[in-house]
Amino acid sequence: MVRLLITGGSGMVAQHVAEAAIGQGHDVCLADVSWPEDRMWVRLADRASFDIRDKTACIDSSRDCAAIVHCAAVVGPVRSKVDPLFTLDVNVTGTANLLEAAFATGARLVNVSTATLYGNRPDLAPLDETDPADPLTVYDGTKLMGETWCAAHRRTYGSDVASFRTGFVYGRGNQIGEYLLPRAMAGEAVHEPAGGGHPCDFTYVVDLAEALLAAALAPTLPNTVYNVTGGVLRRRDELAAAVRALVPGAEITQASGIDPARHLRGAARLDRAHADFGWTPRFTLETGLADWRERVLAHS
């Protein structure tokens, strides 16, 4: 058994990582600045209330931890655009503080990043971690800055850190992006004015949580950056069809074509993650949505 600190503790990814870790018998501390109880479902973890922009608090909370799974961030292009300097402070300075804390206490930092920093790749070629980044938004830019700082710190000081690029993440607790299932289950009609044919590398949050936990516990992480996505391109009209199959009578209409508001890129290659910490996604889009539905029903 080891102790893990998981930042962004009230968020979707952090709580799923906590569930996976607790299920394996590990000691978990969730960290966040606030605790909206209507979003919390993990009850078996300790809680630490602090701001990751406070370096001293980061160090104090990291003591006796084998790893820090860093999920805290201002997430997404819409939120980051509202206050870019706040986004910079949280996503870059906060990451740097946690890295200093991990280095000071001998912990590993598992830094959650994003595949959006690959930018738009209309050729839909598979994405390798060695491909050049091309951030399109403030959010992408801060995540690339955080990755760069982690890699430079590792090369300079030998710190135990790596960054993990996620895809279009869906599942219980989702608050960013439109994945149709919650609204369909609530009986709402959904209309998308564009993008039925838009390809996405959908990532089920349970798969992502298992990847981050496996990385936190691996003996070593030979590389500085890893893709951790579904690894397969699926269209949004396939997402809609899968939701209709799970929720008979669901009213979902979509216009065809590409959605200009979403990144357009190929699926991520997952070879590094499989080779270095033995992770491969377990869920397809259909089985991930079905599992999400069952989790919602079990807790309704």
C-alpha cells in the first residue's frame, strides 16, 4: 500500500483515480480549493483544502506520498479564455509548485496534460508523442508550458515526473464537453447544429484513471510524455447512435460534417503507455457509455 495525493479532488478524473486507487488498497488524499458536495461521490479518501499556487501548502501536503496525480487545472478553451492570466497561474505555476513539492519529498509527479496541444491535424494521421505541438488556445498553451517545465526539471534535476495527454474524456462527473448521455437520460432533446461526422479520440474516464494510477505505481517511467486516450477515432454520430441504443426514445439530432469549434486530429498512438507501464484501454465507446449509464443508475 502507498499513499497518493490527487489534486483537483472534486473533479471527474481525480475522483475516478481515487476510486481505482482505493479499490487496490492504497491510501488516498484528495486535494482541492473547495468541495461542492453535489459533485462528490468518493467518501473513503482524506481531503486537503489548499491552492496549488501555494508552494508551501503543496510541500506540506506531499509528505509521505509515493506519488502526486496532478489533475487540477483550469480546463478547456472556453474557461481559459475568460481569464488567461489566472489560467496561466493555475496551470503553469501550480504545476511547477507541485513538481517542486514532489522533488522535495521524493514523490513522483503524474502531470495530466492534453492531446489538444497537438493542434488541428486535418490529415487525421495517428499522433505520436514525438510529433510537434501546435497549441491553438490559451488552455493548450498552458498545458504545453507545464509539460515543458516538467521535462526540463527532469533533465536538470533528475526529478521523477512525466506528463499524460488525454483525449475527449467522458464519463460520470463530466462537466466539459457534450457527450449526450446525461441529457438523454434526463429526457432532454439535444440538437447539434454541426459535427455529426466529426472524428474524436473518445477516452472513457475509467480507462484514463487506470492509466494514471498504473503510471503512478510503475517502477520507472522512461519517457517524459505519454498519450493516454482511447486510441481509436469514432464519429460523433456514432456517439449519438450508441446513446440512442442505451436510452430508447432519446431525441438527438445532429447536422452532418465537421464541427469548426472542435479540434480535428487523428487518434493517439498508445505504444509508449503499453510498453512502459502496461496500460491498454479496456473500454470501447459503446461499453464505456454502457458502464457510465450503469454508474449513474446505481447512484440515482
